[in-house]
Amino acid sequence: MRIAVTYNNGEVFQHFGHSEYFKVYEVEDGKVVSSEVVGSDGQGHGALAGLLAGKGIDVLICGGIGGGAVNALTSAGIELCAGQSGNTDEVVEKYLRGELESTGANCDHHGEGHECGHHEEGHECGCGGHEDDHECGCGHHQRQPLYEGKNAGKVVKTHYTGTFNDGTVFDSSYDRGEPLEFVCAMGMMIPGFDKAVVNMEVGEKVHVHLMPEEAYGPSNPNAIFDAPISVVRRGEELEVGMRIYLQAPNGQPFPATIVKKTEDTFTFDANHEMAGKELNFDIELVEVAE
């Protein structure tokens, strides 16, 4: 079985139609045996379905996705597990254990509760969310690296440990037993991580301290807002701390965390969970694909 995950910065990319990279996992006997990062060549959602089918993909895991893309994937015979977020390796492991739920692309479909993984043949677990899908990551332009360096534009593999200033580990590729693979200096990683790796030698280890501007950005107070519980389907069942998908006025889905709940109102925080934080990384460059 081959599983593709929309990919950016080691995490599930949230807009399928604008995906520039996928991480593809080869699975045998319920275990991941290999993985690689592949580019989309700037294709939009309809063409992406064909691209994935051409690579023999059986399952797509993604964040937000519209109805048109769902139909294209269904026609291509690709099982869909939408509404996911977090580290791609961990999400795939959860899929293989049958622990994922497909939440759909917007708040109207949140909580539908379609379980992903270990399906009977022909069962589909993707929720559309839009009647008209205007995702159009179009064009076939070749992107240029954002930073200069000998590793810019190359597929690299790194091991790393990320810590907060108090020493708490928030992420580690060593714990997962597999290095992080990405295309260096192409915006797949946070700026400070890319800049640290772009001139490293294989086998070299570095320590970097990143201010928010070089990591996930400062916390934006305008990304904290209130919304009536009544506009969120099954809103009465949702609790503080849950991260769900809402829909912006332009139709783009985005994740937001419930930080407060009153009798009739939610307070959402749409900032990245790492926004405003200083981060530390110990990075080891494992491999550079020439």
C-alpha cells in the first residue's frame, strides 16, 4: 500500500489544491518500510488526483479539501482521509492503527466522525465541504530556492531535537526513529531551520536558537476571535482545547483551537500552536540527495 500526505515543514499541509509537496509512504504488512518527498509540479486539485494515481497512491491524508477535489480522488480510486493535522509520520502511524477521523473541510462537517484506516473495500471516508471547489494551484513554474547555499533545492534528511527555552522537548526525529526529509530552502521548513541546514555538511551537527520571527512567527491578536456556538455544527459537543476546521470568507479552510467556551460563544485562536515561541534545535544533517 502507498499512502500520500500533503506535506509542509514536516506536518500535514492544510490546503490540498495548493500542495507543492507530498510525503509518500510505502507500507507492507501494516508497517512503513520507506518514505520519500515528491513535488506536485504546481498542479491544481484535478491534476493532483491524476498525479497521485500515476504514482500508485492508494490513500491520501490531507487537511482541508473541497468537494471537487474529493470527486476527482474518488474517480481515481484513491481513498481519502481529510481534516488531519500534525506531524506526517505520526498521522500515518495513527492511520495504520485505525485511529484517524475524517473531519472534512469546514466547521459544517466537523464531528461527522468517519473513521479512517482498515476500511472495507470501496468504503470512502472523505468529507467534501464545498459544492464548488475553487482551489486552483495552477501553473507549471519552477520555484527558486529562498536562500543561497550548497544544499538549496536539494532533498535532504536531518535528525533533530526541538526544545523550548526551559529544556522541554517538543519534537524529536530521533524518538520517531526516522530522519526528517524535505527540499532545502524551498519554504517547506520554518525559515531558521532552512537557513541552518542550507550550508551544512553531511554528518555535521549544529545548535540554533530561533526567535519567533525565524520560527512560526509572532502571535497575532487578530487571529483570536469569537463565534456563536450555533454556527458550528454539533458545537455543543465541542470542548476547550479541541482544534477544528473553520472556513474563511474566501472559502479557504483553516484550523483553529477552542480556547474558551461560554453558554453561547466560542473563542477561537487561529494562530499556529508554536506562534510567539522561541525555539531551539539541535540538527544533524544525515543525507543530501545529489
